[in-house]
Amino acid sequence: MHMADALISPAVGGTMWAASAGLLAYCARKIQQTLDDRLVPLMGVLGAFIFAAQMINFSIPATGSSGHLGGGLILAVLLGPHAAFVVIASVLTVQALFFADGGLLALGCNIFNLGFFPAFIALPLIYRPIVRGAHSGARLWVGAMLAAVVGLQLGALAVVAETTLSGISELPFGNFVLLMQPIHLAIGVVEGLATAAVVAFVARVQPDALAMPSSSVDHHVRLRPVLVGLLIATVLIGGALSWFASSHPDGLEWSMGKVSGREELDAPAVGVHENAAKLQERTAFLPDYGFRATEPQSIEVAAAEEAEAWPAVSAGTTFSGIVGGALVMLLAGLIGYALRMRRAPA
Amino acid sequence: MSHHIVEARNLGHIYPGGHEAIRDVTFRITHGEAVGIIGPNGAGKSTLLLHLNGCLMASRGEVRIGEIPVTRETAAQIRRAVGMVFQDPDDQLFMPTVLDDVAFGPLSYGLAPAEAKQRALTALDRVGMSALQGQTPYRLSAGEKREVAIATVLAMTPDILVMDEPSSNLDPRGRRRLIELLKSFEHTRIIATHDLELVLEVCSRVILLDSGSVVTEGPAADVMNDEALMLQHGLERPHSLRHKHPH
Amino acid sequence: MFSPSSLEALRMDELGGLDSPLHRLDARAKAIVTIAFIAAVMSFPRYELSGLTPFFIYPIALLALGGIPPGFILRKILIAAPFAICIGLFNPMLDRHPLLLPGGYVVAAGWISFVSILVRFVLTVSVALVLVAGTGMHRLCAGLERIGLPRVFAVQLLFLYRYLFVVADEGLRMRRGMELRAAGSRAPGLRVYGSLLGHLLLRSLDRAHRIYAAMLARGFDGRIRTLQESKVHPADVLFTTGWIAFFVVARTWNLAEGLGFLLTGGGR
């Protein structure tokens, strides 16, 4: 479920960054008070384990993202939602820095997709009410699996939404959903099993590790708020899905309409570009990124709406560009070499 | 806090699994004393030591450092006075370079970087490890790690020095340096160790622990000269006491 | 499963502790410039190629300035490369717009965007790696905290980094112990692995507790402190403003194309 930079537009990336950063600040403040000698090493070690677990991943073809164990639920059960969110954020940040596993632009999306849904939706609304503090038995396994599946499905849906709204990927929405959801259903089952196994193990061998800070322990959840929450979630998901599934050309005025009509591959890419550019123009804070910089260079874009025009790609492929590019690389290498020589005697 | 009396009264500790590691331990160590804690493996020496700086909290009884009882709230304050060198140096060296590790304590106390660096260099010099200041701790030998670990605590200029097996893995030169260091240290020293010769050289008094309780305590040479007692508790009479040559 | 990476991670720690003009720069300055770099690179349109080339100057210059071996960075990039390739690989298939290259070759536009993705990937990854290798994770986290990262998060980042070593170390020891006893038999079953993982978790937790206890014993109070002075030097300001200015210029105008233009006398 890791998303890559290449698929996110700065607008979507920036928004999710803001959402994740805000949530992170909130969680950090929340656990500042309950931080104790036990929690800090636990957060670090569990983070390391989840980090390792996430390295076992496989890319889902054509979607530009990968499938793997999220670990968000395990963290949420053992640490409480706020600490879990901080840990997931730290794991993803380190991965983005060291492995470009997704990238820094998409980091906000990834943190939200992998952290928010397990910690703040799956845990309180599904895991806790079903499991109710059990450390073994059917309740644990069923609750863990259900929570994991729901958390991952929501996360996968978020990935699809974010990618489509970015308008960079060529993949039609419908195909995207059909690829992502079933795979993440399977992953969800595995993750649920793993979660239950870890909880059972820790409970058996070192029960005091499961004693979470009192402020977040809350086994007896009243049924009504849970039901209401589930109802809202169902309505949202169901409504969104049905809306997108049936092609409503008069629905959203930007890329959605174009996407559902893009079954044929030789439809002009310019359509999505044009509309995504419009959206970015409206939401951008950087005045001249993206498509506008290249517009003056190619007249085709201006007249592109109806004609099957070529996209504005002169920047990378003109002769001057190639010569210049090669020279710049050479220059960069020389600068590097010169700097090294100067450092050597130092 | 100028006179740091270390006092334990009916101290007991039960680990979460139910294991009672120490039971009814009472002693009083006055300022400037050098006391050795000896006993067989599993006697509870390490557990006892961990109570002296608030790493472990008493299940029963209490520990007082200079009249202040050791509790969660007072732990931070206690740690300024009590410097602890743990058994495994790998647990104590967690910074990118040796100098960073030794400077960690002074920096945490709020010293300015320049001053902290100076303290660190002085401490490293005392243990003879100045040359390794830029190294990654991971690459040091076991003995070097131990010396650096000692330096990390010395840099904080504690009033009470607590050490758990400080001479293990040290080569003879390093061990001699440690003994000289300990002898030159004016403040209270509490050392848990199997190195009975070191205890003889450094400590005036010993506390003999076995199965979590204090068996006896008294002047080092007297207690350790009692062969039957030593053998009974998994130890033996130190070699230098056995053959008293009139030099 | 851990052996090569734990040594590589150790290398990163050693590089971070070096002393060089790069390492002496303030961590905040380097972090800010890195963020600006990534923002600039990712804001290019999807088919950009030559315009990206001037951005290579930054990581290369920093590598040299910091005494960081290029091979180290390249190795890490190669390891993560398959991921980027998988992502971009479908672009040529899905985006079949014919493009005319100089010399009369026609190519699917998807290939151009694919190469662009790869170039961006190399740029952003190398810059992030250089940031950590040229600053040291400890100083970096301290610096990030000062520019606004929540303290709890900065500490968690550092601990995660630190405990990754711990887990890797314990994992290595356990694997060695297992190998010495397995006498070359077939791979251990699921049950053994499950038990191994469980014990790995517990041992790592124990060790992490002890390390944290040692930190507390030396006065750790939740704030990351370093030996580096917190003053901002003129060199830091110059570094930050200079590079950001360069990024702005390189983003607004295609410097490579301009250079080529000059040399080829206006050829297209």
C-alpha cells in the first residue's frame, strides 16, 4: 500500500502531508504526558519489527504501489492509538529516507493510509468492541481479522482515491479498485492472523507489556456509538463506491468524468493533464510548477482540448536539451571531482 | 546533598513473574566508603544495585540516598548523585562516537556543548581512552567498551559510584588502571563483583549476598578470610589471603 | 536475513560521525535545503528530462564535500531501484503517445515519463541518503526538532534508528546460534520461525529496556542534545540561501537546454 511519489500530484500530496502532520502533532502531544519507561523502548523495538515486517512486500503491477503487511493494527493494540500512529509515522519516514520506499512527497499519504485507519477506526470501532480484552480464543482471532481487513480495505481505498485525484496515473479508476481491494483483502486476513498471534504470544510470555497507559485503555465501549460509527462508514464507503462504479459523467467536473471514459488507451492524455492542471492551478501555492512552465514552449497544449495533440514534451527531447543535459552531467562530475581533490589534503 | 549516606531498609524486590530476587536487605553505607557486594551468581547483586539509582523500585522496604527516598518522582534527582556502570557495556554505548557517548551525561545535565566536551575529554583521559574518541563504539573491543562505559559515568562527576562487574573483560593493564582509579576516587564506591582481589585492594567493607538475603557484612579481609563461609556461598578465599608471605 | 544490512547500517552511522565541511554545517540548514530540493524535483512536469540534470550537482557536490564514498550511495540506490522500475514500468504501455526525438526516432511518450520517474527517484533517494550520511542521524533528529518536528516524534525516529541496530544484532546472534545447532539440515519449519521471532522480540525488548535505563541513568529527559553548537553561522545561511536560489533558477529555466543552445548555436 506504499504509494510512490511519481503518482501523487503536489496538491494531493501536500494536503495529505498537512493532515498527517497535524495528526502527528496531536498524537505526540497526547502521549507526552503518559510517556513512561516502558513505553519508549517498546515503541522503538516494535517500530523496528514492523519496519522489518514491511520489507516483505511485493509490488502490485500497474498500480504503482505495493502490497505488504501494514502492522498498524498490531501497534495500535500494543501501544494504544496515539503511540501507534507516532510509531507508524516514524517507520514510514525512515523507509522514505533510506529506501525511497514510496518517497517523501507521498509520505503524508502513506502515513495517513497506514496509520489513521488501523489506529483510529479499526481499533476503537472493531477490534476493541469485539475482543474486549481477550488474550486468546475465538473472540481475539475474529476481532483481529475483521479489524485488520477493514483497516486495510479503507487504506487501499484511500490509495485509489489519492492516486485518481492526482490525475497522473494512467490507470482507470475501476481497474484500479479491482486490483487493489481483493489483494488487500488477502493481506488483511494474514495481518489479522499475525496480530492475534502476536497478542496471544505477548500475553502468554510477558503480560505486563500489554498494560497500556490508563488513559487509552477502554474495554467497555458502549454499543450505540460503535453502531453509529459503523453505519456512517458503511454509508460513505457504499455511496462512494456506487457513485464511482456507475459512470456519472455529470458527477465531479474534473478528472473523474474523464477517467471513467478512458477505456481506450489512445484517448488523448492531454485531457487528464488539462483538467489536473486546472485543479492544481486552483490549489497550488507554488506559482509556476507543473504544466504551466512548459506551456509557453509548445503551442499544441493551448489548442489541445479537441484535437489529438501531442503532449508538451519539448523540454526533455529537443536537441539542445540533450546536448545541454549531457554537458551538465559532465560539469557536475567535474565539480564533484574538484571538491574531492580540495578536501584530500584537509 | 553533601553527605550521601546510602541506606537500605528491609529492601525486597519481586519481579513481575513472581520471582523474589532480594529479601529483607538492610545496610548503611556512609560517605566515602568503598563497599564490595559479593556473592554467587543469582544472589541478587545486580538487582540490589539497580535500586540505588531508581532503575528498579522496591516492592518492599525502601532505599534512601542522602535521606531522600528513591521513588519515581525523586529518581531524576537521585541519578544526579548516583553514577551507575552497568554490567553490559553494549547497553551503555548508544551514540555514534565515543566522545558523543561520554558527553551525553554532561549534555543531559544542561551543560553547554563546549563545557560538556571538555568534561568528556577529561573523563576519557582518566580511563586512558582519549585516542578512541572519534570511533564508533560498535567497533571497540570488549575491554575498551568497558573503559569507555566507565568514562561515560565519570564525566558526570557523581557523588556515589555504583559498578556492576567493572573489571570483567579488562586486560591486566586496564584492570590495574581501574583499581588505581577506584582507589583515587574520594566519594562513595559500591562495587558488585566476582573479582575478589579487586575487592581486597579497593574496598574496606563487604556485604555478602546469597539467595537474595544478606548473609553477613563486615571488614573485607575478615569476611573473605573465612574459608568455610566463602565456600558455603559459592565463593572462595582470595589467593592473596591464602598465602600470607611476610614481604 | 540481516547480515549485510546491519553492517551497511553501521557504515551509515560511521559516516554520520565523520568530521568534514559538510558535517560541520548546521543540521537544520541541510534538512531545509533537502526538503526544498525534493519539492523542486517533484514539481517538474512528468516528461521532464534535461531540466532535471542540473539537480545532480547538489548531491554530487555534497558527497565530495562530506567525504562520503559514492559507491555507498550507489549501492543503496541499486537496492531500491527495482521498486521504482516496477512503478514506472507500465507507463510505456499505458501511455502510447508517439513522440518525435531528435534524429527522427519515434518513441512512446510513456518511455519518457518512465525515464523521468527513474531520474527523479535517483535524485531524491541520493539526496536523502546524503543528508543522513552527511549529518548523522542523531544531529539530524536534534536539528529537525528545532525546526518544528514534534519532540516525541524526533525521539521516536532516533530510537527506531537505534533499535533497528539492536534488533538486527540480536537477529544475527540468534541466527548464528541456530546455524551452529542445525547441522546443515533443511530449512526450519514455520513453528521454529514463529518461536524464533517471538524470542527475538522479547530479547530485543529486554535489551532496549536496558539501553533506555542506561540513558535515563545518565540524565536523559526526552530532549535530544548534541555537541554541535546551536548557533547559526554565516556558512549555514550561505549554504541554505545559495542552494535554494540555485534550485529556483534551475526549476524556472531549463539550464541544460540553455547550455546546449549556446553550444549548438541555436540548433533544435
